[in-house]
Amino acid sequence: MNIKDLIKQRVLIIDGAMGTQIQNADIPDDAWSGTLEGCNELLNSTCKEEIIKIHEGYLKAGADIIKTNTFGALPWVLDDYGIASRAFELAKDGAKIAKAACKKYSIWISLVFVRVRWGLVQNYHLWVI
């Protein structure tokens, strides 16, 4: 079954805001690598356990589609933090984390989708988990 068929059967629920959840999470100071606080994509590398907890919270609440923590994983955005060269790494880590959370919950949920998102770029990909 694909997403188009599933949408014909029922309403699909997309997870909520990642940034708000990160602000509410218990992120240790060292996860921000010193002066990079606010660079949420960095947490895909330095604080994976908190990002996966956020995804799991949305899955427990019934989300069918999980967005990756990659909104700002673009070289020109990460350049503001001096880490433009890490864009691919952080985006890939974000996708792996979301996929791992979905795989864990796909035991109870028949189909879960991961939506990879990069900022305002309209380049979305859905993976069936």
C-alpha cells in the first residue's frame, strides 16, 4: 500500500513542531558544541536520544508521518554557525533518527512514513517504513 491509497481510506496525521519540542527538551549544554545553541540540526549528531524521544512522542500520539529534524540542514543556513560543510551529515543523521523511531513503532502501526524536509525548499521525500 502506498500513501495515496492510504489517504483514500483515512486521514493521515503529521507530527507537530520540532523546534518547540526541542525548546522543551532537556538538552545538555555540551550538545550545542559551545556557541551553536539554536542550531537544532546539530542535535542530530550530538543529542540523538532527545530527538528520537521527540519523534517517539509524536508516534505514541498517533502520528502517521514523521518529519525529520532537518529544516535548517542547508549549507547556507548552517554557514551562520560556521558548519556549512556538515549539511549532508546532519541531514543524513536526521533521516536515520526519524526512520529508526518509525521502525520501532511500525510493530504497532501498520504503516508509518518519514518526511524529509529541508527548510523552504520544496523537495520532500516520503519513505514507507
